[in-house]
Amino acid sequence: MEKLILEERPITPAVPRLEVSPRLADAGFVRTGQVPRFELLLKNPGNATLALVPEVGCGCILLDKIEKVAPGEEIRITAALDTRDLVGKITKEIIFHTNDPIEPHHTVMLSATATPEYRVVPDSNSYVLKDEGETTIELYFCVMTESPIKLLHASIGDPRVSVKFEPWAGELVDPPFGEKPVPRMGYRLTLTFPESIEAGAHWFDLYLKTDSLFMPNKIVNIQAQKGLYFVPRGFYFGGVDLQPGAVRAVTLLHPSQAFKILSVQVEGEGFEVNYEPLGQAPGITEFKQYLLKATYQGGLKGMIQAVVVVTTNHPRYPVIKIPITGSIPDGGTLSAPGSQKSRSD
């Protein structure tokens, strides 16, 4: 240093730099399940060692390990995009966090358009079942490749639900591939849910068997809601030492129809229940959801045995009973008779 000063030679600061290319890499059309690979070139044109920490924006990105790049060095690494379970246009990012003082964060975008051999449309399978009578739902098994794929078998886990399928061709909206109807061909599946399905939220598995070598079997998850029901399945106070004032909440709802709570009563001791409609706003007088809160009043010990009885104006579900369960190891002063209340705030 003293020699440089005496000779009046300029001092060059140590600065690491990162140049990465390409910044945007597109694999084009790939079959769902394939893993396209991208080669990235990382350069350090600076005069100090570049330290970097990659951050991937999705668990579907596989990246070669890299921690540093020496001054003047070029390193090629491979990034892979796992398209399993992905459909349509996919864009994921890699961020390289570095000690580059000029541009410390560098982003690389990886993209591909994944097309499966076949897919079931719609792919957002949430439905509301009728309160009375059968409910019929139609799904479409769409072949997405030039090679014909045959649907060999279709069944659902609940024996009460029937499944039929038949060859089909037509147009439908397939959101991952645009907003306008597109021509598709394959099979139409008709699912029939009987009236005997209980009120509540249900999950069904639709099992499909095909002659595809790449994806011979597929399970489609279907969520169905029916009638007036509550979540979670009761007021659970657990097996802990509860203090008076402990609160548990339950939501009572109907997925498609407004209703009114007429009264709420507690059968059992030690609890008070109140309720309020959800989604309150000026001008709104009808509600599809209510929040019920059970408050422990103290004085109980051992297993809890109580039920909240809700009466409504819904003609099919006039009375709903919600259990209060749990256990209380240590009790206090027993609540006075008649202290169990219900009120609407």
C-alpha cells in the first residue's frame, strides 16, 4: 500500500459482479410430467469473489448447487422445472442473492406450457348439492394429445353415488388454455348424488382408469356441500384446565340459501352461547352464515355433556343440534341454576 501511494498508482476497490443469462428461459410446450432443463451461465466480471445464495420460487424447481464464482470465472449450471401436476402456462422464478454491490439481487424466469395426455374439466371441483331430490354433475374427460386415450373405468368411493360415462366431442371453456371455448373430445362423465347424502361438507374421490402408458390412473377430488350444517363438528373444549371465560366458536352455514336463527338454547350446565351473522353490511338483511360462540362459565368437572339447540326458519332444517364436548380436570363453583343463557348480539 505504501509503495502504491509513493508511486501515485490508483487503488482499485474489490467489487464482485454477477452477470447471468438468460434472464428468461422458455421450454415451450411440454407434456405434463416432463422435466425440461435450462442451462444458465453465471459470470463474475468483477475483481473479487462473488458469493451468492439462490432462492427458488417453487418446490418444482431443481437447481445445481452453487455458492461462489471467482473473479473472471464463468460457471454453467442446470435448472430443471418439474411439471408434474401442472397444467397450462407455467412461470417460476429463481432469485440469486449476491454480494454484488451494484445489483445484489438477480432474477431468472423459467417458463413452459404443460399439456397433459388428458385432463378432467372443470378442474375446480366444488359443488352444492340440492336439499331435495337428486343432484347431477357433469365432468369432461378431455384427451389432449393426438394419440387416442381410452377411458376404461370410472367409479366413486361412495357406493351411493353413481357414475356413467360416454364418448363426447364439443366445445368448452378450459381456463388454463384461455377464456374462450375450445374444441375438445373424449368422454362425458355423469355423477348422480342421491337425496340421502347427509347435510354437511363432503369429499369424494373419483377413480379413473385409462389405457395411457404414461398416466394410466387418475384420482379426481370432488368437494360437495349440502344443506344447513356447522363447522367444526362441535364446540370442543379439550382435556385441559379451563378457566371461566374460555370461548370456542362454530360456524353454521348453508352454501346457497339465506336463513335466520330464531333461537339458541343450551341443554346442560356451565355454558353461555351467543351468535351473530357473518358478512354484515349496510343494506344486507339476509345471511347464509352465522358465528356461534360458546363461553365456559366455570364450575364444571369431568366430562362435558352439553348440546346447543339452534332453531331456524329453514323449512328442511328447523332444528340443529351442536354438541359441546371435552373434559375439565379441575372444577370451581358450580354455575347457579338457570345461568345458562343464549343471546344474540
